[in-house]
Amino acid sequence: MRLDKYLTQCSELTRSLAGVAIRQGRVRVNDKVIKSSSLKINTQDTVLLNGQALKDKIGPRYFMLHKPAGYICANSDEQHAVVFTLLTDEINLHKLHTVGRLDLDTTGLVLISDDGPWSHAITSPKHHQTKAYRVWLSEPLIADAEQQVATGIMLRDEKYPTKPGTLERISATEVILTISEGRYHQVKRMFAALGNRVIKLHRQSVGGVCLDDNLQAGQYRALTPQEISRLGKASS
């Protein structure tokens, strides 16, 4: 790999700014100042930028995050904290994206990657990936809610009902809802159509991959190879 490309993968530098840093003598390879952008780098080389060692990230990345309330699933925002600020040990955050989104006040499992095709396999409606949510409601749930969810609910301003889902009651005001769609504010709108209001929402799983019980709110970890393949075909 060329030195300038390596710098773009391991820092926030663009290709042109990487070239500037090299020409200015701010880059050292194996403790030697290098001023050639085309120098070939391998995994055994030690590269320093402004005296700081860089660590290469080989291949696409896949993470699960336990999203706290108060964070939004975006790369930048002027009003709210973004989930990427929680990935404190990662570089090139601008290359990562969330696989789908959770609302500002919704907690739970968020998948993060830089593998576009893999993400598409999860979010595309034709792949029917299920998502399970734990839902807390303001009022006791109506008697036939399970049947309505199973047959599909007509949401306000929609032309077609939701796809069949499942509903498991934990108590009169706490349920687990499993759906295979991702319409705008779908969970909240489904319960509004049932004459209720969601007061707390937590995503437990996506595509059969559950949020790690060992992750506290705000913590994350890399997905295992088994979890990656369960969700979609990874890029090589």
C-alpha cells in the first residue's frame, strides 16, 4: 500500500493533505523521515505522523453499540451528541455509518460499519431482517393487540398496513414487539394506532443478533465473525 493511502486510512487526513504532511517531513517510517508518497508500506512497518504511531485498520469494520438516550445516529449534528463519539478507540470515524437508525430517545442495539453492501443486506426491505424491541407503554394494552400486529396495522398517512409482526406481553404496559420493517417512527406509530403511547423504547436485537448483555449503555464491541455472517455477507 502507498504511504499516502496508508495515511488516509489511519488518520483524518485526505489524500492531498497526506501528501503535504509527507513533503513537510512530518512522516517517519521505521524511524526514518520519508518524503515520497509512493513508498510501499506493509504490516511490519512502523509509521509515525507528527511523532504519533499510526495503527492500520485492515479490511471492513463491524461493531455493535449499546446506544444511550440522548444520542443520534448521524455522523455530525449541531444540536445533539452523535453515537460516533462513543467509539473512542477507533480512527477514521467519518468512514463509518450506522446500519439503520434509532431515535434520539431510543436506546439499545445499533450496528455500525463501513461495509456498504453488508449494511444494505440488513436494511433492505426485501431481506426481511427482524428487529425486536422492548416497549413500555403509557396505558394497558388492548385485548386484541397481538392479533392486530399479526395481521398488520394501518398507520396514519400510509397506503398499506405494516407487515405481520409478533407481540409478547410482559405486563399490561410492557411488551416485546418483533417486526421486519423500518418505517419512519414505526414502533411508536403502531402503538398510537392501537390507542396507546410509547414512553420508553429499547431495541434488543437485529436479524437474530442480540445486544450483548455485558455492554453497558455507551459501550461497544466488534461483532464476531458468526454475528457478521448471520446478518449479511461481509465484503472481503
